Amino acid sequence: MTKETPSQTAGPFIHIGLAPEVADVDGMRTLGTRIVPTDASGERICIEGTIRDGAGELVKDAMIEFWQADATGHHAPGHWGRASADFDTGLWTLKTVKPGAGRGAPHITLYILARGINIGLHTRLYFADEDNAADPVLVQVPEPRRDTLIAQRKGTTYRFDIVLQGDGETVFFDA
């Protein structure tokens, strides 16, 4: 008879080895891994945000994996990566190429790991300046909750904050 291994959280040291400092799409050094090849075509964008727990506190030891289509909407090899929250500010940053529409509206898939999370959380990031009305996944989310999946553009950067619990909780999906 075998025993099941008890569940354990991912943190607090998930940064070590999982998200080393590398060059991003603009050649700048950043904590994480490059999400797209440096020669990928398309609009270069920056996405940043924070992750907050149920008490509203910053989760500074979080890591996010990203998957996305290329600028034409096709899933291409190498269009994934990781970003880690900054230990001082809690801010995570992703520099990538804006994905095109493929099966639905342009979006980026996120997988979140951090202390206190036994099973990684899946969500999606959509863009406020795109037509999201007919996306087959987003239309299944109740209207009042859809805003938790929409990144807002401010200048040249998109802002996408994640709330793990409570008021304004981000919508998470079953894997």
C-alpha cells in the first residue's frame, strides 16, 4: 500500500533557478525568462502588475508563467516565459510582443505560483483596446467579473493586477 504525499506550497524560494535574470525582447536584463524570441515580429509591449493576497498585501515571492500566440495569432515555439515579482516592490514585468487573435481575442495565458498556493492558478490576460466581445472563454465569465481579466493600457504599458482572494478577485480557471 502506498501513501499519498501531502500537499505543499511552492514558496518561498521559487525564484531561485526558475526565473534567472536574462535579456528580454529589448535586450534589457530582467528577472525571468524571455517569452518570445528577440527576432519575433509584432508590436513590442510591456505588461506590469502586482499580486495581492486576500488581506490586500503584496505577494512579493510570486512567479508567473506565460503562454501566448505570436503576432499573427498562431501558437509558435518559444512563445512562453516566466516573470517573478520583485522582492522589494512586488511588481512583476513582462516585455513581449502583443499576441494576435487566433481562437478568440488576443490574450496571454498565466499560471501563478507563490507561497500558500498548493496548486498553481490559471488565468488569462486580455487587452482593453481589443475586441473581446466574442472570445469563447471570456463570454463564459459573468459580466461583472470580466474586468478582472482585462489589462488596461496606460501610455506604452499595460497594467494587470492580480487579486488572489476577496473583493475584486481575479477569475481563475480549472486546468
